[in-house]
Amino acid sequence: MFAFRSGLQKYNVEHNFEVKSIIHYYAQWIKEGKLQVNSDWNKDLQIKFTVQDPCQLVRKSFGDPVAEDLRFVVKSVVGDENFIDMVPNRSNNFCCGGGGGFLQAGYPEERHAYGKIKLNQILKTGATYAITPCHNCHAQIHDLSDHYKAGYHTVHLWTLIALSMGILGENEREYLGPDLAEVNLPE
Amino acid sequence: MHKKNNINKLAVGSTVTVCREAARPKQLVRAASVKQEFLIISTKWVRMSKKKGTGLCSMAEEAIKLGENKSKFIDKVKEHLPDGGNLNLCLTCGACSSGCPATGLADMDPRKFLRMAALGMDEEIKKSPWPWLCTMCQRCIYVCPMKINIPQLVYYARQLTPREDRPKGILGSCDVALRSDTCSAMGATEEDFQFVVEDVLEEVQAEQPGWEDLQAPINKKGSYFYLNQNSREPVTEADEMIPLWKILHKVDADWTYGTKGWAAENYCMFLADDEAWEHITRVKAKAVEDLGCKVWLNTE
């Protein structure tokens, strides 16, 4: 998204549309009552989640307001008490090391070293799941967990929204751990 | 020149030239801006001699040797950026480096990188892999009191490497994306994309009760949202698109995919290839315009 949004500006590309993140709309749809999520499924389970603020979405594009939208969505879906923020966060968040082409640049050792800050931030929250709304973050944070045998799971936001609504099919649970493999399955 | 003299070892009556601020009893050390001559009057005390200010302190002279490589790189980057990217405003406070996950990789950090550029060390910058280890995440400029655009300095430093010698993974992904109007870095064609979307959709409609009327429209003119998709989903994990479609269905969103320009990723920016980045941007913008959509909706 950053590449497209900043490309439109940098190269003065005339256009009659807006560039938006679906995170913004998730929050809006929940507030409007259109997206009926709830966190009841996690009331007893008490599974803990943290969230990665993607640099390209937050610091580089829409700033803290979209970070608030992101938190609103996550808390609505997993429950306030089950969300643990990393520190620092929002616009001041650390990059995970998945951006800028690092994943494809051919420096895996350096990329793992870079990601150690993020790894330790995630581990400090004690969360079982790191929610990563960006593809590069998802790939890097997933790989960090594998490489350092950290044990946390890495999951897309749409997975949890659908889970909380009881509409997440069994084939759509690739990134969930065994603890959530059968939770809130559609009838 | 004396750098560190123990007064005990100097003969009384002799003189010694040192930096002025170092003229303390016992030890004649440390740097200052002006060197001076001192008379040794005992093994504990010195007195300033009558000869004063005989020139600049030797330590300052020795500090940095730049040679003849006067900078061209940083000046060029300044031309590209509003206010020259503030590239000459560094206070060397180090806020950038202390909060940068790439600090220490390839023996570099953002402040050092900027200093090297400012000192005209273009060849050393060109040799360093660091521009490819920095993700241009912009945390440095975010915390910088002078708002110095180090990320853009890094972007243009990537251009110091000839295009064909830049990291193969990034280069290949950009080149593949340039091959078709899908802009897919994984090489998925318009037909591939349409086939996968329709195939996955039919399966859900047939096998998941209650989702018989789930939609995944393609090229639907006049839709409000033009939804793009990272190539990873249609190419390697197609089932990940389903939750997204279900959510859009639940909120009754007016959306469409486009066979052109649907791929969300853009490695040409990472490659720092302006021409290619612009091309990809224009293809995607045209795709949205041609369908008359109001919002380019990113899944991230």
C-alpha cells in the first residue's frame, strides 16, 4: 500500500479514487453494527494476543488513528483483557525486519539479527498469538518464531474476525494453533 | 608532539608544548583547540611560558582524513527531496541509531551512514550492503529532532549499485511484476487469478452451508471498492481469501477485484527503480479508474 500511495504522489499520477486500508473499515463496520464480532469465544479460554503495527500502514501512511482502529478491532475480537500491547508501539513501533525487500534481499542472518528486537518485544507480552495485518510482517514474524523456536503463532487479522463471528471454516485455520483449531467452528 | 606526558618524567626547567586545557598539574593531556608551551617548574607544577598560542592542537589536525573524494552522492539526493531532506541538519544526537533495529548490522547505523555521506565517502557507501539491511521503516526520521530524511538517503544509496547487481530476489520480483498488467511479483497472470478466485469461490458455495450466495466479483464496473490482493494468497494459500470475502459479504460491501493491477505488492520500490515503480503505479491506477471504483482498498 505504501508503494502505491507514495508512488501516486511521487510520480504525480492523476486519479479519482482514494487509497484506504481495510483496517479503517473493519473498525467502522464494527462501530456501525454491520460487522457483528464479539469476544465471547475467548472469555474462558483467555488466550493472549498482541499486534504488530505495520510501519507502512501506521508510521508511513495514516499514523496513530489507524493504530487506534487496529486496537479497537483486535480488542473487539479477542477481548480487552486478552490484548497485550508491545512497547513501544503505534507510530513509534519497531519495524519487524520484513519490509523494504529484506525478505528477498538474500541476507537471512542479518534479517534474523534485525528481528531480535521484535522477537523480544513479542515474547515480553507473553502472548500466544502475534496478529500481523501486513504480509511482510506476517512472513517475517512467522519466520522469527520458527528460527528462534519462540513458540508463538502468527495470524492474519481476517482470520480472527471470522473466528469471532463463527464463520471461519476448518480449511481457513492454517495459522491457528491446536488451541483454536476447533473453536467457534461453523455448524 | 606530546600527547600524554607525566610531569614526573620531565626535567625541571625544560618546556613542553601541549594542548592548553590540559595544563593541569601532574598530567599534561587531552585535547583542546589551541596548543601552548609550558615551563616545567617542579615535578608537580607547570607554568605557562611566555610563548603563547603556537598553533592548533595536534589532535584536531589528526582526527579525520578525507582525501579528495568530495561528495557528489549526498548533493544529488538533496536535489530530489523537499528542503534537501534536511540532510545537512544533523546534530549527531544519535536518536536515530539508538532506536534502529539495523544499528550494528554491517558495522553501520543511521547516524554513521549520514555522517559518511556528509563527509563525501561515496565509495565506502557504495560498497556497504547496509542500504539493503535497512527496511526504510522511517523510525529514524520519526524520532529525529531535525526530521532528517535518512530513509530517502538509503533509497538513493540503493541506486548506487547497478540495477543488474542489486539483490537477485528483489530484482527478480520486480522484473516478473513488469511482465504483465497484473503486477504480480509471483508471475500470476490475469487468467490464473480469475481461475483461482472462481475455483475457490465455487468450492465454498458448494461445500459450506449458508454460503451458497457468497460473491467474489471480478471486473465489476462501478463498484465502490477495488480490492487488491497480495500474490501470496492466490498463488500459495488461496483459502486465506475466504475469510476476507465472508467479512465483505456480511457487511454487504460493494466491491470487486480487477484482473488487471490486482497484485498488492511492489518490489520495484524496494529495488529503488523509479521507472519501474512508476510503471507499476500507473498500471494499478489505470485499472481502478477503468472500473470506475471510488476506493482502492488494501487488505493490510
